[in-house]
Amino acid sequence: MILSERRTDQGLLVTVCDAEVLGETFEDDSVSIEVTEDFYGGEPVETETVVEALSRATIANLVGRESVALAIEEGFVDEERVLDVGETRHAQYLRL
């Protein structure tokens, strides 16, 4: 998985994507997700590092079946709130 972290005025933004979806665009009806290097690019990391980053995140964006499955498994995302977009999955969360 590819992970990036950046500080924003709203808190810590964490983006996670499966390596194979970086640079891809997915569409389904009215939803389109472009997995750009500018937003999702970062460092390849192990599962434990992703979990640690998500536990600190104020805002998180996740794309890819593996990344979203991990977020569900670890309790960060409710599977009922996940979007299936084309051949991938997308989830976001905001910690208040």
C-alpha cells in the first residue's frame, strides 16, 4: 500500500491506496475517482504502518480493495459506507 500524511488546517490528512491503482481513474455512473500521484502518492509501507497512520488521522481517503479492506477490518470504516467505483473501492472518514 502507498501512504502519505500531510498536516492541514483541519488536522492530519492520511491517504492510502493500493499500489496498483496509483495513476488510475475509476468511474461508475456519476462517480469518478482519479488516483493521482499528487494526492495519493507517497511511500510504500507495511500494513502496520497504515494502521498506525489511520489511528492518528483526522481525515482519511482510501482507494483500492486491499486498503479499504484493512480500514474495515481495523474498525476505521463501516463497510456499509464504502463506495464500489468501477473495479475498485473507495472510503473516506473524518474523526471529530
